[in-house]
Amino acid sequence: MTAKSSIAFSIAFVACGMFYFSEAFFSYYIGDIYANYIYKILFLPFFISFIFGVASPLITISVKNTNNSTEDIEYFKTNPIIWFLVWREIREEVDRG
């Protein structure tokens, strides 16, 4: 994952969060049946954008701070999901040395 895509997911996380939590205010006007469907529709992008937008930089910072520990780097490399979330620039830096 690149830093630019992580920033885009962070923006999507904020936007989905605003729509998701403001839906409680607007549910009075549009009706509870529609509000329940909108909650379900907005929760998935909210959750996915959290993983790729917020968790990715946090995992990247964690990998960057553990450059001296080979056990931690090997742990990150053996987990493909975590290693995918780490920014590409940091992965190349870790692979080099």
C-alpha cells in the first residue's frame, strides 16, 4: 500500500464517519426503515476505510520503529495481511536492510 492511497482511505473514513453518525439526526426526517438500511450500507465502507486509512499508518509506524529487532520484522513479513498494509516505501527500506 502506498502513502497516497492510505491518505485517500483516511479521507473516506472521515467522510463515511460524518455520514454514518449524522444519520441519527436525519433519521427523524427520512424514517427509521430507510435509516436502518443506510446504517448498514455505510458501515462497510466505514470499517474498510478504517483498516486501510487509519490502521495502515499505525502499522507502518510500528514497523519503522522496530527496524532494529529482526524478530519483529520477521513476524511482520510472515503475516501477509499486515505486510500488505505497511507502506511500500517502508517495505523496500526493510527489504534492503
